[in-house]
Amino acid sequence: MFSKAKRDKSDDRQLPDFEDQRSMTADQSMTRRADAKSSARSKPARTAPTGVPSLISADMVIRGEVRSEGEVQFDGEIDGDIYAKGLVIGEGATVRGEVIAEKVKVAGTVEGRVRATRVELTASSIVKGDIIHTALMIEAGARFEGSCRHSDDPLNDSAPATPAELPAPSDERVLAATPAPNAPREREAKLREAAPLRRDAAAAPASEEKPADMQQMRQTGGKALAQKANLR
């Protein structure tokens, strides 16, 4: 009897211990879940772009636009627009679309409009489109087919670039721009036209002088005959 009662008492003491363990396990799992949620919420925000540019290699062909908040080194081919803070279009790269960035350096081919605060065209660049810029530098050898226009805010300036209007040419400018005729041929033609006039002018006094000479000779001859008659 004593042993049985003792055993029952021991069993009564063990039951609360088992329930405590279960409650502790549940508390720990809830604590872990709460920690996981808090860590998920406290994840750091997207960091700002570093100074290392994003590289798009020469074997990349993109159909669509590219957007970046940092620097981009583009060496591939794209049919679409590019938006970036800084953009370098490498030699051999091709962009068929609009380029919008704070700084743009072009060494490849761009077929579209360029809007940037600073635009640099290297000697190997080919740009077929308008450029809206605050500062523009073009190296010798660069090929540029389009219009360029200065803007204080080119990133938000979407108006097309128009060529500068030139003043209407004056009559003096038109005369100065008219090519002169062939001077030697014109001089020769004038000489040919003037030659008969000169011959006529030279011949006219001779014809007029001849009658006067004949009349004078006749008069002198008549006087001589009269003198001879008087002498006789």
C-alpha cells in the first residue's frame, strides 16, 4: 500500500512537469516566428547604386527599354530606349531608340534622339537623330546627322530639336554668291563685237579726209594753172 501510494504521488508530481515542457515549446516556436517576422520587416532598404557601372556585354541583344539609377556601360545591341544616370555606349554598340541620361558618351551608333545634360561624341561615334543638351562636345571624325539644341533641363525637355532659322539673304548677298561668268571668254566676245566698230571708226575719217584732200589738190592745181596762164 505504501509503495502504491508513493507511486501515485510521484505520478501526480510528473504530470505538471510534462505540461510545462509543452507550454515552453509552444512559447519558443511563437517567439521564433515573431523574430522571423521582425527580421523580415527590418530588412534594409535597397541600397544606393555604387560607383561600379552595370555592364551589358557585346553579345547581348535587347528588345525593350533599359532603366538604371546608376552608371551603365552598354556594348550590345538594343531596340528600345535607355534611361540611366550615366551611360557609355561603347564602340561597336548599337542603340535604336531614345537615350535619356545625365551624362552620355557615345563611341558607337545611336539611331534616335539623345537627351542629356552632357553629351560627348567620340571620333568613332555615329549619331542619326536630334540632340538636346546643356553641354555638347564633338571630336573630329564623329558623324552626326541631325539637329542639336541647347536646353537648361534636357531630361524633361521633350520638344524636338529644330534647326536655327537663318535670315533671308539680301540682294547684295545674292549678287555676291552668284558665280562670276568666264571672264576670258566674255572679254574675247566683247573684243570681237568691238572690232568692227573700231574698223569703221578708223575708216570713217579716212573717207572724209580723201574728198577734202582731193578738193585741196584741185584748188592748188587750179591756182598753179592760173599762175602759168598769167605768166604767159
